[in-house]
Amino acid sequence: MKRIVIKIGSAVLTEQNHIAKERMLKVVDLTVKLMKKYDVVLVTSGAVAAGYAALKLDKSKSIGKKALAAAGQPILMTSYKKKFDIFEIDTAQILLTEDDFDSRKRTKMFQ
């Protein structure tokens, strides 16, 4: 089965520093349709924006961005889970770092 990778950036996923829930639902709907024919991987941004909606920290500072991402990641994943639940599809996440791509052994695990 062929694999498709869908990358959703923050600009698509957010609107006025909040998750654009209708847009997210459309992304999930498209993903579900593609899953009937392809192995689909959904790569998403948006954790910082989701965290900003909750915490309102300074996004320009590195520590602020990290705190926003940490707070926003569970918000983002919960939003995705709710959308995929509509289609009775289980979700999971894999958080990758730069080091994961510098190691052949690690990279192979994700193929």
C-alpha cells in the first residue's frame, strides 16, 4: 500500500491564535477518506498556537515557545482525537526530535 504524508502547518490549523476546529474537521475528513486507499501519516503543527490560547505567554522567547508547545500539545491531540472519534478511528502520536533523524537505526523505526 502506498503511503501519503499530510503536513498541516500552524497557519492552516489555527485562526486568531486558536485551533480552527471546522478546518481541523475537514483535514480529518480528508485523512479518513484517503485512509481507504493509502497508508496515511498526518504530520501537524499547532501546539504553540494551542498553548498560546491557554497561557498567553510571549511567543518570541525560546522558553515561552517551549512552555506554549508543552501546554498546547495535549490540547491539540485532544482536539484531533475528538475529530477522529467521529469516524471511530483511534489516534496516537509520535514526538520526534532532531536526533531521531540523525540516527539510521531510529529513522528506520518510523518507516
